[in-house]
Amino acid sequence: MKRITLFIVITFQIFIASGQEIKNLNPSYVHVLDFSDEAKAEWTLRDTLLSQLSSGKKDWDKMTSEEQALLEKYGEVYEDIWDIVGGGCSWYCGGGPEEVTASSYLKSQASNNYEAKNAHDLNYKNAWVEGVSGYGIGEFLTYKFTATSPRITEIIVVNGYVKSKTAYWNNSRVKKLKVYLNDKSYAILNLEDKIANQGFKVEPIGNNDREDWDVLKTKPDWTLKFEILEVYKGLKYDDVAISEIYFDGLDVHCFAKGTKVQLADNTTKNIENLKTGDLIAYMDFETNQIRSVKIEKLEKVVHHGLVTYKFESGLEITTTQDHPFKVENKGWASLRPDKSVQYKGFDHIDKVIIGDLFIKSNGTDKLISIDFLEGNQETYTISKLSSGNNFIANGLIVGIEELKNE
């Protein structure tokens, strides 16, 4: 009886100290991963097809439906079967954790190491393995973020050692993972015992006031800590493994500096020089007329891994992969439709492919190539207008990126 009473008191004190009840979160989705020999063979064929496309030996329109389906299934931005986010634009274009550390890690064995960095190398093949005796209860990973890091709305966990089914089942996995925000209890993640990406939706974590970039840089850094509370026991080893904890979220959109935005008076202004209250042009699709609208909100962020679309006319535009464009016979489309749906009015969006006809203010232009860029660039976008859902950038009709949860 004394033990029960003591537990209740301690639980109550934790509730009071944190100021709120700790959230218990179940995954909003579980995407099972396939690293079988059959999947690896498909990836090899994908690489061959991409090489043939880039060399001109194959044309998209002359590919079989099976070949086209394979390329659409695996995409072209991923390096190989182990690559998690690919070389294109993602939440990581706006930054990411500055440092990942661990309370302990298992000593290296042969060519394998199990350090903290493996839990955030964006590679399924490697894993962090805690290094204490027993089942690692209380061991943890800590992710440090800078003030300007984009906000997190999703924590994705790849539980266990997923490089093979043998490694997964022989080693122990996490059943419950406690999350701390700046060392304060935040949530408990209830993980399923599957070789999978498990996504947990959260309210935006990070600095919300992002209007003034210079002010944002002066704000404090922040941390997320992930502590092992309970485990699924391995068939052979006590050691607890986590292959990856990575993130998705907000503040990752925009066009590169120098993009020309059409104003209401038919002149243009570089996107970085726009101000709230400026009058710009947009397409009224009910009348197919260009009309005037006022800018109500602008965004700025530093990105890496942008993409440049090149068109038959010689026109180019550099943007993030999730930015929506108006495309003939498709409506709104982007390279990453799964990311574009976070914006208001873009619940149904198609995928951009080479050969698409992009709609301009005065006709269409055929997309002839897509280049993936390296390095960091300042990027900008318009996220809210007084009316309408689009503006004209480098002559193309592009969507407004107003987030649904803001």
C-alpha cells in the first residue's frame, strides 16, 4: 500500500511541475519499409532507367507503363534504397539539428559503429545503440537546434536496427520514448514493433515569431531529448537500437532571391524587395483576367537543395520542390505533392514531370529539365494576400503558401 501511495504522489508532483499533463502520442501513420532482395533489384533498375534518361538513350514518353510506374514509385531525388530524405528539397532545406549527442553508445564492432550521429544521418542502414548493461532504460538522445531552425510539426522514428530483419529482431527496440523540450517533459511516443517510419504529429516546436530574421537570430537555441522508457526485448541481445529520429515541419518553402514578381502596374520587382502592402498581380481564374491584390504577409528563410525548372522558351525559375505551379491539364502541381498539401487550398495537387506545360500570364511554357542545386540560398515567398491564391513569378502562375495551421 505504501508503494502505491508514493507512486501517486510522485506522479502528481510531475504533473504540477510541468504545468500540464504529458501527452501520450500514438503514430499518425506507420509506413512499413522494404529492404528485401526484390526491392533492392527494383532500385538497381531505377538507377539504370535514370541513367538512360539523363544520357538521352531513353525518352519518358517511350518508356513502358511499368518503367514509368517504377520511377514514380522511387523518385529521382534519392541516392539509394537507404536514403531517407533524398537530395531534393525537404524540411532540411531550412536547416536541422546542429548537434546530436547520447548518454551512451555501444562500442564499435569491426566496421560498425553505433554512435549518436547514426540516429540522424538520414540513412536507414546505420543505428544508434545505447551502451549500458541491461535494456537501456533511462538512456537518451539529445538534439540541439539553433534559433533559426524551421519549426517541427512531425517527429518520425525508425525504431530498432532496420538494416535487416535479423538485426531488427535480434536487438531490442523501443516501446515507449519520452520526449523533453528544453529539458521539460513534453510527450511520450508509443512505438509499434515494426520495421517502419512512424510519424507523430505535434504542435509547432521552435520559434514562432519569424517576421524579422535579424531578431530571430538573437533568440535562444533549443533542444529535444528522447529517453527510453520501455522496450520490446530482442531475441538475442539486450542492446536497444534506434535507426533514425528525424523531422518534418514548417518554414520550408519559397523562391530564390532575384525572382521577378509582377506588380499591379505590370512592372516587376525582385521578390526580396517586396513589402507588406505592395500591390501585385494575380490571375482570377473565374474570369481569366489579371487583377490587383495586396500583400498581407511575406516569408524569408535560408534554404539548401533548391530546384531549378528550365523551360523551352529559355525561362528559368528556382524554387523549393513543394511550391505549387498552375499546369495545363493538371491544375495545381508540384514536385512534392505530399508536402504541398500543408498549404491552404491545395488539398488536391498533381505531380510535376518534364514535358508539362506550365501556365503563364500570357500562355504556356514547356518544362524541359529539372536541376537539383547544392549550397545555401536566401529564399522568399508571399504567404498571404488580401484575396486570391496565386501570384505571377518570372511570368508563371504560382500558388500562395499559406499554412493550414497558422
